[in-house]
Amino acid sequence: MPYNKVAEQDIDYLRSIADRAFIGADIHEDFSHDEMTIYGVHMPEIVVEVKSTEQVSAVLKYANERGIPVTPRGSGTGLCGGAVALYGGILLSLAQMDNIIEFDNDNFCVTLQPGVLLMTLAEQSIAHDMMYPPEPGEKSATIGGNVMTNAGGMRAIKYGVTRDYVLGLTAVLPNGNVITLGGKVVKNSSGYSLIDLLVGSEGTLAVVTELTLKLIPLPGVSLSLLVPFDSLSKSFNAVPKILQSRTNPTAVEFMQREVIEAAEQYLGLHFPDKSAPAYLLLTFDGNTRTELDTTIDKVAEICLSCGANDVFISDTQERQESIWKARGAFLEAIKTSTTDMDECDVVVPRTKLASFMELVDTLETSHGLRLRSFGHAGDGNLHIYLCKDGLSESEWEKRCAAVMDSLYISSAQMGGQISGEHGVGHAKSHYLAESLGDDAIALMRGIKHTFDPKNILNPGKVC
Amino acid sequence: MKIAVCIKQVPGTMQVDIDPDTGVLQRAGISAKMNPYDLYALETALRLKQQVGAHVTAITMGPPQAQAIIKEAYMMGADEGVILSDTRFAGADVLATSYTLAGGLSKLGGFDLIICGKQTTDGDTAQVGPAIAEHLNIPHVAWVKTIEHMEEKSIVVEQNMEDSLEVVRMSYPCLISVEKDIYTPRLPSYLNKKKTRNKQISVLTLDDLSDQSEENYGLSGSPTQVERVFSPQPRDDHTTWDCEQVDGAELLYDLLATEKFI
């Protein structure tokens, strides 16, 4: 692509408008990749740290005029190469834009900058007696990154995903113009929803510099049930019955013993139960413990009738930590257990979950590739990790491609989508093209062109 | 083998008001839970039950609502539960609490091993366990991090001293207070909850104990005077080495070894 290289005068100008800018050897190696180095390592020519909408506007206006690509980036915890500077140019780090501007308890919302970490938002919301419901596993991700990938997380089944919580935003267009959309309003039927277009756009349409997010009153009580089963298929059979029981779980996760053991090893701690090969982890919230006790009894009976070995109750902070700390470390634990890995984040209709996991088992045996999985049984979103282990590079690439193709083809046949919550980036864009077809991709490219005619903003991503 | 586990109901949150006159925690109206450190004691007892066979009794002192943690102990696998509950026990400090528990344990009788948690999250003294043993005149070891093995007449445990690990053999009857993380506590089981729904919880009052002198119990039996209760300052201890002058790796290794991380 005919982009201009970052020259001396560009460096001088960018340094004059930004707080900090790094070039050459001063750029930390981390900025060349996200969590998945398997998708390639690409060094930006300059890293520009910004702290305000005005600075972002000035950088984009300049880059647009000069034809220099700009890659926006938060914490770099993505899994599809979305925040990697494929064509060099400017890496626009928004991590320092991390101020929470206002908690509004009357309008149940928070206004903040995109660099605020998800863990900070969660903690601060609780401190203000409110809750930010989306709960993606990677708590050190920025909220800006979450919005840009429409991150989902474990509470999606009850509370929805990031998209459902974006009430308003300020964004800088690739030409440097600033737009403000939505606000502290609950309803909004005012024209095309540009907010929804920007959410999940992976930094390809505009750079979000301020967000207003919906919060909800903090539930009084929350607890989890850890339910051991003799097999994953038995556990999946229980899921629709739990969902139909009007108990309204906030999370329905599935996990297998191998992944739990990997997390134990990674964290150096012991999970409270390892008696079974498969588990469901259910979470419920409500106003009182008495209310939840009724729920526990109801759900526990359903699980036992579906063949659960027992139902364990996690009702204190310590118990929750003993489970959720391990659950939160699954990705890192699998990563540490192997030499390299690839990931598939498909989402299938919930009724197809068992069939899809059977396919995963079959592929593991037929291709001789170690596969590890966990995910959201309640919403059909699976995370399947392909582990290289001791395979040679060529063998790994061959087997990995074959397994990935099978996973995505089967997902499509079952009515699934290629990404439930991690996004597309550049790593999955060819699967997206195959999945959506020419017309839909042409529409997406048209939208991209409308926002970014010179294609300077995060080029090579999504479509 | 008969094992007793001393457990306590504590506030479920750290946001607890304190009575300005007595320095006693105001527990009314706040959620409660089993002292997290006691879960390790109970888990230790249940592991020993699995390994060598034992009858596990959970015992607590508290108001009637503290029966909830006995029920929880049943859900984790305890065989029997006892609550020492009497308004005359209220407001007890370490001395009166340990004296009351020791009285209850004597009344029940026949325990080979008494297991306590390291400390509670409300009182934080870490003294009740050893004090019970003193009242009962039996040997005790605190800070137990490993149960090495059980013998017919004694138990061998590893004790975590400040700068060393000590292996101790102790004859029954005896008392140990165990460290956090000696085992990962199991979660309460719904099947056990169903099984023990109507299981009896024995209640002992002052009238059941051998010493009937009211002045030895509760607030009147508590010589501790609380002068001031405050939250400690967060610690920010740290060490900085200039690794151009010294071998940083060696220093780090020594520190990790001293702190027993390796």
C-alpha cells in the first residue's frame, strides 16, 4: 500500500503535539504485537502517546494529510492482531487517556476516557454502588479496546455485551474532525446508529476518545455454583434446562479438568474440586441471599436430574476467588503449557454446542493436534486453543490450518459466526470474508471508505 | 479418632462498625460467614477423616444465628456440630472465649485432636487456639503448614516459624492451629445440604459447663480493655539493590529463600 514513511519532520511535528513519542530502539518490543505473536510481529515507526481528544485530532489530521497509517492501541491484550501496526507508521497509544471523568448515580452512567482499564472500571463502579455488567476475562484490557471489539465476557447471557452499554461517545474521524454521538440518554432513535457502527469496528473507522457507559444498580448478592459432571455432553444437556428455569443466571461457563489443571500449575494454587472431567460454572446475582437460596435449590435439582455428581456452592469472596482466579487464568495457562498456539473464538447456536465440542474431540484425534477449550456454554461462544507442543514448524502450520478450516466451516454449517467476542483483526479477516460473502464485505468496505477514504486508520484489519 | 474443629462466625464484610464504649464489633444487621481461616482447619480435619478415618465435630461459640456455620460445616462433611450459645458468653475476649470453648470441649470430651484456624478475620489475635490448649492443659503447635503423618498415639506436623521450619511430634490429645493454604478448602455440597437439612445441632449453655461462675465468661470474664480500634496503615516495605555494585541474582535468591518462596 502506498503509505508514506515517517520522516524527520513528521517526528518533530508529532513530538510537538503529543505528550510523548518514541522511535527506533526506544520503542518497546511489546508494541510490535498483541497477545498472539503467532499472527506476526510488526514494529511501528513511531509510538505516539496521547492524552486528549485534541491531541488525537491533531495526530489524525496530520497523518491523513501526510498519508501515514495510524494504528490505535489500548493495552495490547487483543487476540487477533487488531492493534498491531501492520504497515508501520504511527502507533497511537491511548493507554494514558485513563481518567474516569464522572460517575453519575442519577443517570446510572459513567463518563470516561478509553484508556481506563476494565478492572478499574469494575472496581470504581462497585465503589459507587453500581455495576458495569460486561465481564470479559481480560481485566487489564482497556475499555476502549473492549468497545472496539464489542467484547462479550461471562455475564453476556444475562446482561448482554459491551455494545449494550455504550450510551454515548466522542470520536475523532480519520481527517481529524471530532464527532459526539449519543449521551446520557436511555433511548435513542435519532437516525442511523453510528455508535453501533463504531462499536466493534476495531479502530478502523474512528478513534474513540471519550465514552459514556450505562451502569446498573449493584446487585446485593452474587454467588456461583460449581457443578461436576462425568462428561461434557452431560453438562451441556443441563444448560437449556437451566436457562428455561427462569433463574436467570449471569454466567454459564463450561470447563474441563485438563484446563483446570493447567491453571493450577500456572497459578501455583489448587482448585477446590477436581473430582470430575467436566464442570459447569454458574453464577447468579440478586438482592438477597434468601432469594438466591431458592434459586440454588431449583438449579441444583435441575443439575442433579441431568446427571451432575453434586453441586458445590461458592458463596463467599474467598470461595469465589478460589474458582474465578483459576477461570480467569485459563488463556494464559494454556499459552504457558505449550510452545505456540492459535485460537478460535467461534460462536454457535447454543443447541449446537455439544455437537461442536464433539467435533473438537474428533479433530484433536484425527489431526494429532492438542486442543484445549473452555467457554461460555450459556451463549454458545467457545474458545478453542490449538497447541503446537513439539511439532515442527511445517507440521504445525499444516495441522493448524486444517483444524482451523474445519472449525470455521463446521461453525458456519451450524449457523455460527467466526468471532463471538475477540474480533477479527487481520488474523481472521479471510475467514470473515468467506463467512459473510462478497455483498456484505463490499458494504463493510464502503462504510470504511466513507469514514476513511485514504485508508490511513488501522489498515489491513477486519475487511 | 475424634477430631474437634473450632470455628467462628465473622462479618461477611470488612465494613463493620465498632461500639465506641466497649470496642466490641456491632454485628447486628450485617451479613456473616464462617471465618475464612477456619475453613482450612475444617478442611484439614476432613482430609484426616478421609485418610485415617475420624469423627469430626465442629464447635463454635456465638449467638443462635451462628448455627448457620455449623450447617455449613455439615455441608462440607462434618459429622457433628455444637454451638456454645448463652447471652452470658457475649462480649468475650481471647481469655473468656478460649475458656468457654475449652469448657465446651471438656464437656463433650474424648477428642484426640483439636484443630483451629490460624486466626479470625475480625479479632485477628491468633491466640484463641493456643489458649484453649493451655486451659485444657494439652500440648499444642501453632502455624502448622503440613500434616506430615498420623501415628497411633501422636501426630507429626511441620510448623512454620518465622525463619525456619520445624517438624514436631505431639502426643494425643493435642491442639494444632493451621496455616492458610495448608489445603484448599472444599466447597459446601448441595447433596450434603439435603442430607443434613434436619441434622441436629447440640446447644451448650453456661449451665452445661463445669465452671458455673458467671464472672469467668463473656464481657465480665474479659480483662482486655480496648483502648482504640483502627485500621492499620498499608505497608509499603521494599528493598532496592544497585545491581551494578552487587550480584542481584544472588541477593534475590537469598531473599526468596529467606522468605521461603523457594
